[in-house]
Amino acid sequence: MKRSTILAAALATAPAAFGQQLQTTQAGGPLGDGAFAPFRLEDSGAVRLGVSAQTAAGAQEASDPVRYLGGPHTQAGRPDAGDEPVRRLPPPKTDIWRPAFTLTAPPKAAAPKESPIVEKAREFMAKPPYNPNNGTHDWTGWCLGFVNATLRAVRGKGDPQMSQPAAKNAYYAMAAAGRISKDMREVPPGAALLWSNCSPWGHAAIATGETSADGTPIMITTSHKGIREMSVKQFGCGMPTGWGKI
């Protein structure tokens, strides 16, 4: 039997009110303007009103509705989803693997201990002492005299090898006594930095025990601008010939 014949027979057995309801629905009724109420044929041949795809969520469904969009526990928006369960991701794992070792930062290098000689040299930098060599408080050109004056102010006496007419002579005397080191990586605070070739008289300064960003030792020294604290590189006379503890 053809489908058209089945449809005609089904409509003939339906109540007259059904045709009016269908007509009202198509023209603009309970389901909204232009909404079309889909229907299906049951085995008995009776036609039942279903639910339109345009029906708002939460509207009351007719008996035995046709389910187009996803209901509870379905993937909404897929007309062919049916009652397919939503695929859920597994819960996150809490037993995450961790390495057996612990990374720790290397220990910070200990700051150099302050030296009484460095403390006194900084005092003299702020307030220059009397210079008996010229009768003033100016120490320009008296680098070795400044180092010896600082040493005497701390210990009450000078150093035999440092008591020389010029800085380069002090270097030679310290070297002859085995008191010179040429390792500039770790110069202790309060040590005497000595140059034998910086000028005709050489040069002398007091090391602070610190290293500047340019990688050279920081020192307290006389200059043409007074007593200053600066790096060896800033002084501009090259690296010291050596250093010695005083």
C-alpha cells in the first residue's frame, strides 16, 4: 500500500479538532509564529502531535513527544544524539611523579669581614687627616704616605717594608720579604695594593676586599680629586703588580 493512501486513511480517522489544531499551529499558535509541528505515523495509523525544534527550553511537551534536541545527559545541539551519554574527562591525578632529588640554590658567598684599616681609610676619606709631608690636609701625590698614615692610626706604628721613599720601593721590599701575592681573585680587606710601574714612583692603595662590577678590586686611594674609593679599572693604571698584607 502506498504512503499517500496510509496518510489519507489516518487523517480520515482523526478527530475534526485535530485538523483545526494543526491549521492553527501552522498559522501561528501555541508553538509560535511560523512554527511547524512535526508528526509521525504510529503502527496503529494514528497521528500524534510532536515537539518543534523551535520550542523554547522548558515548554510543556505533548504526549509521547518526538525528541529532536538533546535531553538530560545528552549532547545538546545534535539531532542524532538521542540519549547518548556525555563523554566526561577523568578526574585529575593527584599522584604526580616528582624527582627524588631537590634543586637548591648555591650558597651565597660570605661578605668580606670589615678591616680596621678599611674603616679608618674611609674615615680619612670623609675627613682627610693632617699631612705632615706638606703641612696641609691634601694627600695628592702622597699615596704611600696615606697608606702608612692609616696603618699608624690603627696600630700605633708603621710597617718596616712599607716605610720607603716611594711606592715602587715598598713593592720591592715587600717582595724581597716574601710578602707579595699576585693573585687578584681574592684580595683581603686592608691589604696594600702596590704598583711598581704606574708612574716613576709607583703607586699604593688600600684594598677594601670587595670586587666591582668590572671585575677588578675596589680600593681606597689618593688622587688628584682627593681620597676616593674606586675600582682598579676606574683608576686607570692597570692591574697592581701585587698585594701584601700589612
